[in-house]
Amino acid sequence: MARMTLLLLAMVAVSIWVAMTPQPARAAEYPNVAGTQPFTAAANYMSLPGYLRWQTFREQGFWISYAEARRIVSAQQRERGLA
């Protein structure tokens, strides 16, 4: 009986942990930077992934990785027909 209770508590704890873990957002949920020229005043003199990271931090309050930003910029450019 004690083993069953312990197993049940562990399953509940894992379920809560999974539910509270932030899920990655889709490219459409980030600021669109696809039409911006990199390293210009419009991009605050940053690369597009760097500018996207900065904009995301300003708007949503958290930093995304550079690799994630590169993936999102590529997806935004494909959607817009620029890549």
C-alpha cells in the first residue's frame, strides 16, 4: 500500500512539473524581424537573430538562445519568401 501511494505521489509530481515547464513558442509568437535589414539602425545595429533576442526580451521578459533565434529568423524569412 505504501509503495502504491509513493508511486501515485511521484506520478502527480511529474505531471505537475511537466505542466509547469514552459513550452517553446512558434515563430509567429515572436516579433517579426524578417523584413528588417541586419546591422542597420532599424535593427539597432545588430544581426537579425541578435535583434530578435533583444526584442523578445523587451516584449516577453526572457532571453532565447542565439540558435533558437536563428531558427526563428529563418522560419520568418521562409514564410515571407525571403529565404
